[in-house]
Amino acid sequence: MLSNIFVIGDVHGCYYTLVNLLKQLPDDCELIFVGDLCDKGKYSKDVIEFVIENNHKCVKGNHEHLFEKYIVDAVQNDIHSPWSSDKRYGGMACIESYNSDLDTIKKHLEWIENLPMYLQIENYFITHGFALEHYEHRENQEYYNEFLLNRYYEGDSVENSEVINIFGHCSFDEVVDKENFICIDTSCSYGKKLTAIQLGTQKIYQESMDTRDSDYKADAITLKEYDVYSESFESIASLVIDSDSIYGEYDIVANDVLEAIVDKYGERGKQELLRMHERAQIFPKQIKKVLGDEYVKDFKF
């Protein structure tokens, strides 16, 4: 029965919040997860184990992709990537949750490798990223990154009368509910809420983050901290997030700073944003937001 199926947003290691949310749902309900079970929160291992042991369905998220690609090298071979060494990616918390339990890591890795990119339940198209515009390409592996990484931005619209796309990946304070797509990532690991949606009725159930689950944060360097219009072009290189930087207490460079760089410097500013990505100052998703798809098409994830 459709109304006994509930889709759950990005858990991101928030195990206790998940358990509390499930108390609101029927004991015999079927659960589907939109991916990003791991990273950021403190209990990635417990969340993934819960989903596996209870045989719940899940689509692959971009953080499962990062787990799949980097965790064995990090834990077994001491070979590190930004995911395992840069706190902004959340992988450090994931690795810590396993406490060097390589057997469980390999068990979870095998499960993750076999996760589908989408599930379709009647007219509900369940994905991690905002994939409605790629529905016709759902069996095409060339669209792998789009299913993991494509984001909804306010004002976006996609016409599709066949399905309703339920997805996560795009953190908002509240559910984004449009005619043919619904985003249910409500920023749980950032101290907000975990969301479930009932299929059929589309009723929303939510649980505030249990404080045990996460102390992850993303404090941003904004125009208040770095006034692009009064600084030199050369100073942009100083916007590095590490312990040796004057901005070491921050976690990300805000998009309004990037937009101001482009506004002030034009094409030179756009190229500088690409160099900022090369220096690991900003994320591909920020390049896409500020500059558009054509600037990220050749990025590797």
C-alpha cells in the first residue's frame, strides 16, 4: 500500500535523530532513504548498519560515492583525499565512527557499491540529487554525476507530467514542495530537522536533531568579514580554510563573496573562482551556483 511507504531525507550520521523520527511512523512501514546516510554527523557506521540490517531501501548519494571512493585508502593505506582530511566534507567524522573496524567498512562498502541511482514507486521518482530533468536518462550511466550532484535552486522549474521527483542533497530549513518535485533535505546534521514524507498523502513528519548526533557546522566568510570591493585582487588567495589562515575559524567562503568577485573582476574573477577550486578554497557546487553548468562539466568527483 502506497501510504505505508515513507521516504527519509539526508540522515548524515544522525542516528539518534533517525530513531526518534521512526517513533512517529507505523512499526510495519516500508522505508526508503534518499542517500547521504554518512558523513558530518557522528554515527555514520550506526546509520548504515541500521539500514542494512533492516533491509531498508536506499538510493546512492554523493557522500556514499565519496565513502566508496576514498575510505579504504584512508583507513587501511593512510592515503588521504579532501573527503578524509578536510572537515568541510564530513568524511573525518565518518571515519571516526568506524574506529578502524575494517571488516565493517568493507561490508558497508560492498553494500554501497550496489546501491541504485534511483527508485520509482508508481509515479514517485526517488533520487538523491534533483534529477527530474534527467528522468528520461535514468538508465544512462553518463548521467551518474547528475543523479548524485544536481541541485535545486530557488526559482528552478522542470516540467514533467509523468512523475514526482522526491530528492535530498539540497539543504533547506524547510521542505521545498512544488507541483512535480519535493526536496526533503532539511539540514539535519547542521542542527535542524530530519524529514520523512509519506507517499500518496505526501504528509510530512519531522524530528529536530538530537544534540548527541552532530556538532558539524559551516560558518561562512561573508562580505562582512572579507569586503571584496575594498580588497585587492591578490588578497583572494588568502581565503584559505586551514589552521594557518587568518580565516581558520571559518568553514566555507559564502556565495555572496564569490558573486562579488565576479561582479568586480568580470572574466578575470570567473577564472579566479576556478583557481580557488583548485586550491580547495571552494566547492564545485559553488562554481555551479555562481558560474553555471558549463564551468563544472569537466570536474571529477
